[in-house]
Amino acid sequence: FRTPAAVGGKTFEFDLAEALKKGPVVLYFFPKAFTKGCTIEANAFAEATPRFAALGATVVGMLISEQI
């Protein structure tokens, strides 16, 4: 799949097939940004990112849109 994305305020088109060419991808999904539960989840993945990277994996958080 492809979807609009942003890192550090810079937007781009995320393409899962392209990301998978570089190695495994860990996707995590969250329903709403900047809520207590979602912030805890995002922080846990951020803290674990170096461990995933050591295994060659990229971590990607996906906001679940209510407009689906």
C-alpha cells in the first residue's frame, strides 16, 4: 500500500513495497494522536526502535483514520 506520511513535519508518500525492499517493517497502529494511551504506545515503539534497527527492521506508526 501507499499512503501520505510525515517525519519531522516533512511530508512524503510512504510505499510499503519500497520499504520492504530495505528489510522488515514493523507496523503499529494507533487511533488518535496525542492521547494518553497512544502516546504511551508510540513512546514504547520509539524506545524499542534501536532494537528493531539492530535486526534490520524499520518501525512505522500508522494513524487509523476515521474517514475510512
